[in-house]
Amino acid sequence: MIVGDRTHELKPGIVREFLALREKENHPDTLVGFLAADAGNVCAIMHISAREELAAGAKRRPAMADDPAERPYLQKSREYMNDIGNKMLVPISFSPTK
């Protein structure tokens, strides 16, 4: 299993608006969690997902970008962002997650 860690760094004061927008959207990967910082950077939201293969996202992203139904979300969500970080994590030999 591959775990995706996408961190949305949002502009101050709009975390709730972004979460309301994001809640309405499709979660194509297996959603493990949507997490908010309780201390530190409280404008950071983490989207943790799981997938079986790394190529799944690479196959899906161009189709999402070309999908007219996705465009309003993609355009609106940019208004909330300061930055987006993305990591794809793979288990190491002694990890209970395989």
C-alpha cells in the first residue's frame, strides 16, 4: 500500500470554508483521514489517502483536469491555498502497513 500525504496550507481565516467545499467533493483514493493541526500551523490541513499503486494518481490527474465537472472545484480551491505539499510514502521492511 502507498500512503499519500497531501498538506494544504490555507490562507488564514478560511479553513472552515475550504473544508465545507472539500467535503462536497469526490475522494477518488481510499480516504484514510482529513486532519487539522491542533497546534503549530493551524492553517494546515492534511489529506491522507491510500492506494495500491503509485501510477493511479498519474493516470487520474489529467482526466480530472479535463473534466468540466471538476473545474469549478479546482478553480475555487486555488483561492484558499497558500501552498500544497505532497508526499507518497511506501512501507519499509518492518512496517505493519504493507
